[in-house]
Amino acid sequence: MQKQRIAKVWVDDNNVFAQTTNGNTASYPFSMWKKLADGTPQQRQDFYLTYTGIHWRQLDEGLSFEGMFSYSGKGQRTTTEDSYYWET
């Protein structure tokens, strides 16, 4: 599988989204993770990106880009979990 670079990550009231540079978009509902489901909107907005995923320091929760795209049916899991990546 060719690696895909993450261009944008955002949240709304119910989901977190990631979009690749070629326009593929995937999402996870916050309801899948208790810490995210119980977080305030401000806590959910307070995330940072790592090479392979998203982390919410205040909520002590992290999600991988690869897992998100796999869950959305738009990718496959690999042993290295870096087929979707973010870098500045």
C-alpha cells in the first residue's frame, strides 16, 4: 500500500475527521471511546498530531490514522501502522 499523507484533522460535536492530501476522508465517532465521549467540546478540540495519529493530552487518549481509515473502509491495517501519516 502506498503511504498517504494527512493534510487536515478536525472535530465536530460527535466525530473526529482526517483528510489526506488526495481528498480521502475518514472519521471516528467519539462514542467509540469513553474518554472522548465523556470529554467536553473544549477538551476534544485540544488535540495534537503525531506522525501516526491524534492525541488528546487532557483526556489521555490517542487514535491512529491507519485505524481510522481502516474503520471507515478506506484503508487496511499494516504491521507498522504508518500507511497514513502526518508531518509538518
